[in-house]
Amino acid sequence: MQHYWLERTELLTGFDRLEKLKSSNVLVVGLGGVGAAAAEMIARAGVGKMTIVDGDVVDITNINRQLPALHSKVGEKKAFLVADKLKDINPDITLNVIDEYIDAESMHALVEPHYDYVVDAIDTLSPKVELLRHSYQIGHKLVCSLGAGGKFDPLKIRVTDIKKSYNCPLGRYIRKSLHKYGIYKGFKVVFSPEKVFENSVREERGRNKRSTIGTISYMPSLFGSVCASVVIRDILELPE
């Protein structure tokens, strides 16, 4: 076996499965605490083609939990920061970088191409529901990150069908919104039923945002890593 950067992955998966990853195409929407970690772990696993989407810039308040967020990068575009890192991990990766906010009207066009998997790591409500709805209706395999905010215990993170998620306000909102389109089940979510830590929520109004939730450093990245594990294991058709 050649000594190269995917040697340890090939040792685990075997050559044929590694080639399957190299020929796969994954969409990651949202490159904050969850999405940047998911995109990085998917790239490190050897997926050969990715579309990454985020129209935001690094804010100083992102530094406590988001991988692209450093004091030296405040004000820079998250999409390009993540893209540079993914290319540094895998110079051969084919990247489609979309540096814009995707609204409800443009969501269908985003998900219309073929993807082997779609990762929803959006943290604003309306675009999140639209990504899930259009991806589901097209027939893409899909994993959605529910709320990592207000949680401390990584051992409570779970993967289940959206229908079976519970004790998560974001999950409840998504289920209720998707019921209007006749969608009740059929895609995976990463969530934690841990009770939101008391006094960690601050009510405010913003772009599709009703509140800010306190978040510890490791939880978003763990949610993103679990999302990546769902993508990789499903692409490789590994038993659950």
C-alpha cells in the first residue's frame, strides 16, 4: 500500500469503499459550528466532490465554537475560509463554493443537481425548512442537525428519524413546518434530548432568528462530526 494521506482510511475501508467515497458528491449548507466540522470530516474521509454554502462572515462571537473562526479571520467569508482548508486537506477535491444566503426561492435550484448526500447545518429557520423540504421531495439522502445550543453532554447526542426526535424545540418547529407539506418522516437528524441549560437563551430578533442560545465550544463540532459519520456510513452502506 502506498504511503499517502488516505492510507489509514483505506486500511479501515478497503480500496473499493475508498474509491466509492472518492466518486461521491456531498452538499453541505451552513458552515458555522456544525457545518464547518461536518465539511472538514467529510473531506478528510476522502469524498471527492463537495458543494459548500454559506453567505456569512466570521464574527468575533463565533470564535468560541466555530472551526473557521479566529481573531485573525474576523470579517472574512466563511465559505472561502472553509474552502481553503478543504483544498489544503485534499488538493484533488472538486469544490463548488457558494458564498451567498440561499432563500426559499433559490433553494430548489441549489438541490436540483445530483448529490449522494445533503447535510443541513443551517441555523436559521425558514431556509432550513426549505432545504429539508426540497431535498426530501427530490429524493436526496439527507441528514439534518438539530440544536446543539444550550447542551453540555456529548454522550446524549443521538441519530434518529426526524419523526422520533424529541425534547428539542428546533426539531418540534421543523416537524410542524414539514407536516404542512405532508412530510412526517424519512430523513435522519442529529439531536440531543438533553434539557437546555437554564438561563442560556436570550430572546432577540434577526434574520430568520428569534433567539440566541449559549453554546459550549465542543458541542457544535461534535454534532457536525456525527453528521459526517452518517454521510460516510450511509455512502459506504455500513450496517447500523
